[in-house]
Amino acid sequence: KKILSGLIKELKKKRMSHSCVQDAKNINEGDFVYIVGAGQNWLQRVLEQCNQMGIVPIILYNQETINLRGRYHLVHSDLTHTMKKIREACLMTKHEKIALYGVQKFSRIHDGQRDSFLELVQDTGDIYVNNSGLESCFYSFFPYAERYDTVVCMSGYAAVSLVKKLESLDQSLLNKITIISCEEIMLSSRYKNIISFHR
């Protein structure tokens, strides 16, 4: 949804006519096509239908790797690079006790970011999973919060939720911990003096 809404916003800015279709049957020969989707089987099917019409689509994909047969252009996430930038920023500021916060258990994007995080911190970082909401995630983190000088939040919502909880329960921890978000949302702009953003 985020990828699609970002694309539509840019198309509107450029005043380009566009339509969103759910099925490749609604694509016409000569159309300029973006494909947004997560399942590789579905992507493969739509790609084949596009190629049969002579269309080489642009696939917008939220993972680092994709394995499709056919002709296409690809714009994809670079999760490893994002985590590497965060790690480098932490090392430059001598922040070495890092937690990853708000990881959603069944999110493919979060799986990739978690794996990249563990690779970069060499399995020394702690991960706090968002199993049943950010409230429970926070209370699994809070007893150990003193350990960390940096918390990397998986989403803007996780970062804002963490800030609000620390503000109400322990302001000293908020002053001690650097909070980094992998995503910026409208709500998080209010906390720009507290949250750093890396995308």
C-alpha cells in the first residue's frame, strides 16, 4: 500500500493520467505499466501476460531479491544498505549497544531488515518483536532499556510509540537512548528533535 500510494502521489504531481487495475486483462497494448505486489507466483503470471502484449513493465518490489523469468525493469528495497548506514552512524557516534524494536513477526520486509541487522551487529543485538501490539513490545523491552544506547525502530509508529511511553515512564531513558526509525510518517514529524530517520 505504501509503495502504491507513493507512486500515485508522484504521478499526480506530474499530472500524468493513470489507473489502478487488479487484473492484467485490463492492461492495453502500449500502456506504461508498473506492477506492485509481493507474491512471486502472482508477479510471474502478470509479468508473462505483460510480455505477451509486448510490454516490459517496471516491478516495484519491497524485498532485495526477486527471481522471475521474463523481461522487466526492477525497483526494489535495499535493506542491507539501510541497516549498514544505520550501523555506520552508530559506530561513528560510539553507539554499540543496539536494539531492534517493533519487528512484526510475519512481515517479509521486517524479516529482511532483521536479518541485515543481525548480520551487521554480528548477532550481538537484541530484537523486540511486535507480536500482539506495540504496547506488549514496549513492556518486553522496558525492563532491559538501560542496556542500550541506541534503539532502531522498524516503523514510524513504533518509534513514536516508544518515545511516548518513555516520556511518561522514564524521561531519563529518553535522554540517554538514541532512537532511529526506518520509516518516516506524518505523525513522527512532531518528534524530529528526538527521532532520527533512515530510509
